[in-house]
Amino acid sequence: KQEVTQIPAALSVPEGENLVLNCSFTDSAIYNLQWFRQDPGKGLTSLLLIQSSQREQTSGRLNASLDKSSGRSTLYIAASQPGDSATYLCAVRRDTGFQKLVFGTGTRLLVSP
Amino acid sequence: SAVISQKPSRDICQRGTSLTIQCQVDSQVTMMFWYRQQPGQSLTLIATANQGSEATYESGFVIDKFPISRPNLTFSTLTVSNMSPEDSSIYLCSVVQGENIQYFGAGTRLSVL
């Protein structure tokens, strides 16, 4: 059974810092991995998707990497801003046909001005 | 990317009553998904809804409690029946498009008194 863990559970940083969020998964047989952002009480916004054959994806100040063999992904946020404050979730999909997403526990990020 | 509209955005209900949540997508999709996010928790898949067939429920979720309709390729409803305070959660509708990218609606925030 796939289990997805995110560390740290919460993170507080001053504005301008570069930071790394971690996601680990127990079954490396994944189809893809997706990072989401969730603002309090709201739905999810897709940030980046990495296919199993890819090593990284970039969008603006965000960079996500994937090491499938070790069961790890990282989300790098450069020059953090107060508007980045949110919960960040990673989710993996298995590689055998269509499979449901399995979500991580989330990292709650607070960026202080 | 898919645009998903959910109604209502939030509601406060009395125990023992039922609430129907609507999900409208701006394009035709084969499968629609319903997730639940309990307070402080990550997302859990309730069921997958295909047009023209019964929904497929995940372990721990049953049709009598969470009946789902899928009358066409752009619309679905989830009913939370005979509600109790334990049903207080955010309920999210989701679809998959493109290269298995998952998109979410803004969610319905349900409080049961």
C-alpha cells in the first residue's frame, strides 16, 4: 500500500528565504507525482506535475525534483514571499493503468514579511 | 486546464439532514472524483463517478451514505446523507485531464451542528 509522507509538517520562514519541502513515498512504481497548493478552507491548485520519466519540472520560482528509485521528491521555492503562505501537498499516482492519487500529509508554510 | 465549479461553497447543516453538492466541469471528462478532507487532515478519495454507470466507492465509504449521480460528462452530484458532526469536512470534486493532471474545484465547506 502506497504511503506518502511530507516533512516538515510545518515551516515558518522570513520573506526572501529559499526553502525546500520534502515528499517521500513507499512504492516507487509511480506514474507521476503532482504538487498542489491549498489556501486555508479552499480547494487545491496544481503547481507542478512530474512524470515518472522526468527528473524535474520548473514553473517560475518553483522547482520540483523526482528521484523515483529512492522514493523522494522535493519542492524548491526560491525567494519566498508572504503570498506563498499555504499548505503544500504532494500526491502520487501508480503506474498500472489509471489509479487514484495518494496524498501526502502536507506541509503548512508561513512566510513572514 | 479544467475549470471546475462547485456549489454550494459552504453550508451549515443540522444533524440528520442531507446536503447535495454539485460539480460542473467546463469540458467533457470520463471520470469525476469526489474527495473528503477532514479538519487538519489530507485528502481521502470517496468515490469515482463514471457517466452511465454506478460510482465506485473506496473502502470505508458506502452508497447509502454518499450517493452520487453522474447524468452526463460534465456534471456530478454528491449527497451527504443523514449527517452527523463527524461529516464536517471540505468536500472536493476533481477531474483528470491532459497527461493525467488532476484538477480540483474550490470545495464545499460543510459544518454539521
